[in-house]
Amino acid sequence: METAICGRLPLSPNHVFNPKPAGDRHPLCKGPCTNLGIPMAVSATGPGKGGGLLERPVIEKTTPARDSEFDLRKSRKTAPPYRVILHNDNYNKREYVVQVLMKVIPGMSLDNAVNIMQEAHHNGLSIVIICAQADAEEHCMQLRHNGLLSSIEPASGGGC
């Protein structure tokens, strides 16, 4: 048993390259066929005989590509480094400065925080960390938010 959807033709080179004029009756259609374009479905030959209908392919929408971990590391390495500088002030206690440094700078040890505080106290300023510009700006803002005097400047070398 052969069936077809009216307006759809079996795939064959004759039908695609030599279509019949509109309104002609196709032997597989029940009634006049008015749409003789390239078929989206083909005739089925019945159950168990290997026939079937071609389905419209599903086009999956993909999300925009996400940067790989390699790309992120590469962009960090190529970004010019910046220094975060702590300036001495006569308002904050030394212990408070050490606490803020340990809270604001990730991985800051007690010994490093004490050394940075001492250098700023004796020399007027001290380099807190060298890192990417965006990180340096964030650290500087957090230090200022906690009442410390800080600034950033481009570094000639070093890394995060």
C-alpha cells in the first residue's frame, strides 16, 4: 500500500527537474495537486517494508562560545601588570592596617601584611601586590573603602 500527502511528491530526479504544471493530477494524490515544489515527505510503502517519511531536520541553536580556561589565562598574562600601593597615614593603627590587608588581598599572610605595613610606615609607601589592572583597581577600592590610602600605577614587570 502506498500513501502520500497531497502537495508532497516522492523524491526522484524526474519530479524535481521536470515538474508537472500546477493543477495537474498526480497519481499518488487524492485530488488536484497545487503545490509541486521540492517535497518535504516521501511516500510510505507500508509497515515493515522499510518505507517512511522524511522529517524536517531539527537545527539546534548553539550558545555563544565560552572562553576556554587557556584563553582566560592567556588574556591575564598579556594584560599589563599594575602595582597596588599602600601609602602611610597618621590615622590608622598598625594592627588595623594589617587586618585590612589580610581581609582585602587574597592569600595575604600575617607576615607579609606586617612587612607591607612596616615598609609603608617607614618609607611612606609600599607595594602591596602586582596584578592585572582590573584586579588592582578592585584591591585599591577595597583598601580605600576600609579607610586606607592606596593607589595603583603601571608596573614595568611582574605578575599576579
